[in-house]
Amino acid sequence: LWFTGLSGAGKSTLAAAVEDALVAAGHHTYLLDGDRVRQGLNADLGFGELDRRENLRRIGEVARTLAAAGLIVLVACIAPSAADRARTRDAGFDVHLTKPV
């Protein structure tokens, strides 16, 4: 499940709540938070259009790998462009937009 929205929209909070419910129900999950991924795996990327696209591509690849290992993967990250969200959907991810609270 891919949660996206503007900064402060509640993506991470919502994804964490969903993850807690899934874990409580006995499911194996992993939450990829965009901010944390940017500090580690994607620390070499900036915030220009190409780097943002690469950031999402890398997150998608990690999510796909974890899902292939049997985990329910929740991704919470900013994807400001409609084209990026469409690419994510086309790659087989469910994209759930969150509104600012």
C-alpha cells in the first residue's frame, strides 16, 4: 500500500496505524517511510525532478523486493506529480492519497 500526499498530510501516521492493525492481526509488514529512506538509501539524491523520480523508483524497487519476500509493504512518501503517481500505479502499487489534517 502506497500512501502519498503533501508534507504534514498524515501519510506516515496513517500508514503506521494501518501497520499496527495488520501486525495485531498476525500479518508480517514493513513500513518504508520516505523521510527515513531519504536519510539512508537515497541520501545521495537531491530534490530536483530527476532525483525525485529516482527516489520513488528506488523506494518502489525495495517495496517490490520486500513484497516478494512475503511482507505486506506500506510506503509513506511524498509524490507531488501526477505522472509519478501514475508510474507507481502502473508498477502495480495501490496508491492512497491522504488529505491534510
